[in-house]
Amino acid sequence: MSSEQADKLSLEIDEKQVIEYLRHHPDFFQLHRDLLSELELPHNTGAHASLIERQVDILRQQRSELKQKLDQLITSAQANEILSEDIHQGQLMLLDAETLEEIFELVDESLQEEFDADAIAIRLINIQDKSSDYDDLIILDDAILPDFEKMMMAGNPSCESLTHKQLYYLFGSEAQDIASNVIIPLRDDEVIYGILAIGSSDPERYQADMGTIFLRRYGEFLTHLLKPFLTAE
């Protein structure tokens, strides 16, 4: 190793030691205030600024970033509050529904408005009243059950991609326009009743990393609402 390389390595080691020391002794400059007047840092304008001035600039930047995050949290909280109230009002209307047709119509109307949905589908396993003529009422038969078994067994809503067969079975002629979706299991403990599917033409609307607490609670509410009309396997 040359003398120049040794000096460079020694300098790097010394710098690391200084950085580590200052990191573990944040009060160093409070105890040695005279050093602050001797320290200068290059400023963006080409002038020089004291360490204190530089620290003030950093604190201002951090405050600005924290304010932005706080504003985002407040905006998100306000949006969630509005959504929660809309869902609550929709659920109150559902409590007055007396037939499956009324329930399905209200669910379709409320979810399209509250969750920006383009298509809604409720698929059930068994229904006591088989005389229903509601157009969107489809019973999950034995032939199609394996295609949705994983989703029905899930404890939470899922936004995984669906096959063309699954999309068509759920959304029919609207399937070709569905770019993202969420599947909500309708289940009570170990009893599975079916699924609620929500589709959107926006590929970014429903993503795997999205929050699902409202959707999960809606699924739980809808399950209890539908139970009188269903027979469990």
C-alpha cells in the first residue's frame, strides 16, 4: 500500500470515527460553542453559512415535509369520515329491505356511489327462496365453486387478478371492461355463504396494498343481513 493510499484510508477512518462520535454525543456543540463560530458550510448560493444557519434550513425543510404529511393525513381522515357516514346511511336503508331483490338493488346502488364501482355482483351458495327472479342473482354451483374457493376461504377482501372465466362468471357482459376488482367473502365464522365482487374500469382503483377495513366490515354486515335468506352448507 502506498503512502498516499494509507493517508486516504486513515482519513476515512478518522471521519467515520468523528461522525460516530457526534452521533452519540449530540450535545457536543452545546459544550463547545466556540467551535460553531469557526465552522462554515458551502451554501447553495455560493456564499458560506454557519452550522447553525444550516441546521435551521434543515429544520425548516423537515417542518415543511411534516406539514405535508399532516395535511395528507387530515385529508385522508376527512375522506374516511365521509365514507363511513355514507356507508352507515346505506346500511340503515338495507335494514329496511324485506327481500333479496331489495337488498341486491340497494347494495348495487350504494357501492357504485361509495366505492366508485362500475360493476357489482353477489354470488351465493344456497338460497331458501329459489323462486327469485332477480336478474343478478346467481347461485355458485358445484362446477364453479373450485374457481372461487380460495377467495371464499380468505379472512379479508382480496384484490388478486381474476381469470377471464371468473370475470365473465361474475360480471357477464361487463367483464371486458373490468380492469381491477376486489372480492369480499361472505362468511360467518366457518360457514361460507358466498362472495361480493366489486369491479372497476380503472386499473388503479383496487390494488393489493389498499386498505380494506371498510370493505371487510361491509362484508360482515351484508353476511348477517343475508343469513335469513340462506341455508348454510
